[in-house]
Amino acid sequence: MVPTDGSELARRALEEACTIAGLTDATINDGDGLRPYNRNSFEAP
């Protein structure tokens, strides 16, 4: 199944980028300000 929702595509891209970079924590801006991002416990907005 190919996601067509932009936020799902963005979530997957961010997860993949963090995995490639070897990051366990990063900071993302979800439009509500900055919040911690942990790829192991990501919850879509």
C-alpha cells in the first residue's frame, strides 16, 4: 500500500533519515513548536 497522505510520507521519510543517520533522538517541528522525536516511539500527530 502506498501512502498518499503527505504527513505519512513525511513521517516515513523522517524515520528513514534518522535510521540512516544512526540517530535515536532528533528534534522535529510539527507546526506546534519543537518537540523531541524518538524513532522508537513515534506517534503521528
